[in-house]
Amino acid sequence: MGNSLSFRRTIFVLIMIAVASIGVLFVFHTANNHRARIEYRAFQIMTGIVERYGTEESFTPELWSSLIGFGLYNNFGLTLYRFGSAPASILERNAEPGVLNLSEHTVTMIRKLGFVPSINGPSLKFRRKQSLNERTNRIFPHEQGIKKRTPPAHIRFASTVFIEVNVAQLIRQSYIEIGVLIAVFFSLLVAVPLLFRYSERIIQYRDREQRNLNLVQLGEAARTLAHEIKNPLGVIKVQCATLQRVLPEAFHKNIFVIGEETQRLVTMTDRLRGFLQNNSGNPQSISVPALFEQYGIRYGDALRIKPIENSSLVVLVDPDFLVQMLDNLIVNAKEAVLNGSSVPELFCTEGNETASFSILDCGTGVLPEDKNHIFDLFFTKKIQGSGIGLALVKRLAELSGGSTGYRSRKEGGSIFWITVPLAHKGDIS
Amino acid sequence: MKTQPYTRNVLIVDDEHNLRDSLAEYLALEKFICSGAEDGKKAFSLLEDTIFDAVVLDLRLPEIDGLAVLTTIKDRFPSLPVIMISAHGDIQDAVEAMKLGAVDYLVKPFDPAELAIRLEKAITGSRLIHMAQVGRRLANSLIQIVFGGGHQYP
């Protein structure tokens, strides 16, 4: 997955460099072709005007706002038609056909008639063999179907055309086009990496979602398994009880072992089910002094309970959750003490919004390399441990809106704690 | 209809045949006579044919749910004690079963000896109630014979 991502990134960077190079070349090329573009546009206008002149009865060159001058001349350079700045005689300009003069504001063009190169403009793209009517229809589609008159006689004698066009507008348009191109290019240059990053994020989210979905399905499967396993366990327990009754006493020890292991499986299954549940249970107001009193009776001398300063301390948590968490921690603390040489201590401290229950032991402590894993599911260093106990404590604490933690004691041993929310006045029934 | 007044007839309703048979085998050691049914329909059929002293009923059954079977049993045989068994440790199920008339609730996997004790208690209790009802009816009949109509045993 990581390799695939870095490969995609490399490919993307290469593509971006290629695109940037092509873009820069394109912009330079476009800028260099600025003059050619203007010539080309002027030539398009000239061709259009000549076509129009040959087909319309009332030719009105004023329609072309950018047209300054237009003239048609015979072989001797004498005027056949003249408009605006067109010279009376083409010889007067002392200009040869084909010459193009591009000044700051105007473009002047003199061309021989009868030679029409292929024009690839968007509106003037036609084949050489098309008739004049077909060409005109293509240029002026709204006039399709109207019968065209025969061109005036003098156009047939015309050999040269003169045109002078105001190019300020063309130049402006050309600059705008180049500007737009540059803007679009740089927008793409900025947008593409953003889109790429966004697509990467979408892929990451999708992967994470898929992983979460897999985990949910795994959790559901484990929950179903933990439920369904109870039936065979039940059968084993009943069979054990039956065998205990019918077999001679010599086998009782074997049956006892089977029963004990079955009970271990039952406990593990129950814990796993507890770990896999995803609701906060049934939170109730629990008086901590009353709870400690019960624990004093339950554990007797096996647990030292530190008196609570606030006798009205009440927490809001599912009672089963709290008992399960405390019992797990107390059992762990008792197991951590070798030969029962010392007794674990239970105490509670009150915070702003939470109460913290701590179990202190003087046992062997946790190895430094295990500190980050002790709350992981199935992590255990005990011979007969399931690795569910502390993970379950953490899970139940989180479901209750609290947290859990651990620290080593300088004197040896550990302190494990859980925090649970304090009950507010409205919560206390 | 067959009657076995001095025995303890128990109907075990569970779709897991191994559990059914194992329980029957164990309860037989405790002098219970057990019959098995894998679903609600079979259970109703057996209940129509035989008089049972108690029913051990699984909460999860195919086709008809255990709670629905319990409701029907309590409708047809109100004095028949029913002990529910379930793989769920959900207290809500237990409360619901108790509301519908179950006398007890055990979570799988349970100790069969405990089931035997609870069955014994349920059957004894049911018989005591039955005897009390019979005694009450007898007392009422006697009172009406001696003092005439209108009088009843308190």
C-alpha cells in the first residue's frame, strides 16, 4: 500500500514536470506566433469581404467595424472598387501584392486574387472544389437557400485586393487569449496537485473505511462465535456432570480437569463478549463508600481499602462494568504479589468531573518493554492468562466515558487506575 | 391422555439435540423422566398428549420464538412451571420471561445439578399450589353443604 502510494506520487511528479514543460513551451510558442495570428485573422477578414462583395447586390463594407480600407484593382493597378483608405491606384502605394504591413494600429494587406489558400479557421474551413455558393452558405449559414446573383462583371477583371484593418481589437483579443491560456495553465498547475492530494485522501479514507468495516464484521463474527460457543460448552458441562455421577471415583479427577478447563473457556467467552459490546451499559448512580463497604465484606483481609474523604461521593456508571473492572484489577494485583506477601490496596480520589479508582500492589511490576502493550487484547505474560482482562478494563472504562492507566511505583509494584464520570445532582436518584 | 401422577415428567425444548439428550440423560440420574422437543410445534404436540410437571424451554428456537412458546404454554397450561434457558446473559430477556410467567431463568452453560434443584423446587411449588387450590375447592364445597350458598372459604 505504501509502495503503491509512493509509486503513484513519483508518476504524478513526472507527469507534472512534463505538463509544466509543455505548458511553458506552448505559452512561448503562442507568444512568438502573435504576429502570425494577427496576419491570419486579417487574411480571414479579407477573404470574407471579397466573398461577400462577389455575392451581395448591395455590398456595404461599413458593416465591418474594424475595416479601414478596401479596394479591388485590375491588372494595371487601376481601381475597380474603392472604400475608405484604399489607394486610387495600387501602383501609387508602390506596393507589390502579398506585402503585409503590420503597424501598431493597422494591418495592411495586398493580395492577388484567384489564389485562395486553404483556410483552417473555425468558420472558413472548406474544400477547394466547393462552389462559391457552397462556400458562402458555409460562411453565412443563415442565407442558405437564397439564390445568389452572378458576381458583378468588374470583379472578374479584378486581380489584386487591398485591405487595411484596425488591429487594435485583434491585438487586444490576441493578448486576452494568451492571458487566458496562461491563467488556465497555471490554474491547472495548482488545481491538479490539489486534486491529486484530494484523491489520495479519498483513497486513504476509503481504505480506512474498508478496514473499519472489516473490523466491524470481525467483531460481529467474534460476538456471534462467543454466543454460539455457549451451546457446546453447555453440552460439555452437562456431560461432565453426568460422567461425574456414573463413572468410578478414579475418573473424577479427569472429569474435574475437563470441567475446570470448560469453565475457563466460559469465563474467556464472557470476557470477550464484554469486550466486544459497544454500548455504555446501564449507567446508574453508585455511592462509592457503599461500594467500598461491599468490597470490604467480599475480600476481607485480602484487600486493604483506604477510607474515602468525601462520604457522599457518587459515580455514574453501569454497576456491572464497575465491579468487573475493579475485580479484574484486584485479581491481577493479587496475582502480581508473590506468595501473598502483601495485600493490594484500593483507594478512590475525586477529580473535577471524574472519580479515579486505583489498585496499588507491591508486586513484581511490569517490564519496561511491556508497558505499551499491557492493555492490548490477548497480550499476557501469565501461563494461564487469556489477555482479555486488562483490555476489557480499558474497553469498559472507555464505554463508561472514563479512561484507564498504569504507572510503576518507586517502592516496587504498580498502580493501575480507572476513571469514571461523577454523578451530577440530576443523575442521583 | 396418559397420566403419570407420581413421577416428575419434564419436557426439554431446545433445538440443540446434544444439549437436549445430555440434559435428559443427567436428569434421568436425578429421577426425572424427560422428553425432548426441537421446536415450539413439537412441544405443543407433546404437551397435548402428555401431562408434564415442568418445562425447560430455550429462549431461542427456530420458527416460533421461545417467548412466544412460553406465552402459549401459559395460556393453555397456566399452572405448568417453565424454566427458561438461554445463551444470552441479557437481563432484559430474563425480566421479560418472568413477566410472561416463567418461574426461573438459567444462562448457558449452566450446571445441570442447579437445573435439577430448580426443577425440583418448581415442581414442588407447583404441586403445593395445586394442592392448595384443590383444598380450597373442597373447603368451599363443604362450607356450602353445611352453611348453604353464599358462604365461601376466605
